[in-house]
Amino acid sequence: MPLPAGTGIAGWAVMSGQPIVIADVRADPRFAREVAESTHYVPETILAAPLVDVTGEVLGVIEVLDPISRGEHSGHDLDGLGVAASLVASVVRLSSVYDSLGGMLLGSLLGAQGPDDYAAALAQVTDADNDSVDLTELARTFHELAAGGTAGVRLAERVLGEVARYARTRR
């Protein structure tokens, strides 16, 4: 559910960059009761952790509502949620890189007719001014494959085909 960055306990986790456990949300002034009520579920306990990527950017928040815990909520709950949040952040970032790569590569390769065209299209993507170092490095790898001749072009085509199939399943 999209929310403004400062709203509720999730908003606090985004703004602080820290995980949090609130055992009695009704007693916490950060709790956005109206948001919870709009979902038709008002929890008693919330665990929240920011999704922080390798660059330190907060991509979102993961929350667990009314978790089952052994006794009082402990640091183990937050540790487990922190590990899950790190994994989810990695998947979100990787997904974004694949989406960008897929769009750029497929757009560049649209008019390609053969190995020379593939190599030129990949070189164009490689030379583009990208915000993502990962994307540029991946494009360079495809360019190097295509520059290796017919076998390299075939390998690049197979990999790109798999990326395209993956992208279609995400829609």
C-alpha cells in the first residue's frame, strides 16, 4: 500500500532507516489508525523494517502485523525481519535493473538485422549515460559477447530471450 513517507509506523521506519517493533500500536502516537481501518484490519502489534539497498537508498518498508512470537517480542523478531528486508530490497533493486536493461536492450535491438547490427545496438546501450553502473556493466558484457562472432551473438540472443520471458511474467 503506497503511503506518504512520514505516515504511520511504516513511515517512521522509512524516515529513520531503522527497524521497529510496537507491541501495542493503539498506544503509540505514530500509529496511523485511519490507514489501518481503511484496510479493515487493525493490528495490535507491528514489526516494520525499511528495505534498504546496497547504496543506502530506502526502497520501501516491510511490515508484519500481529506476528506470532515466543513470549515477548525480542531482538530475534527484528533480526529475522531485517534479514528478510535485506533480501526483499535486493530483489526489488535487481528487478529494477532487469526492467531497465530489458527496456534499453530491446529498444536498441528492435531494428537489428544481424550480428553487426546487434553489436552496434549493444555498443549504443553500453555508451548511453546510465544512472546504473550495473546496467552499464551488463550492457558491456552483452557487447563483448556479440563482438565474439556468431557464437557470441547466439549466446547473447538466448540470454536476452530469457530476460524478455522473465519480463513478460512480471506483467
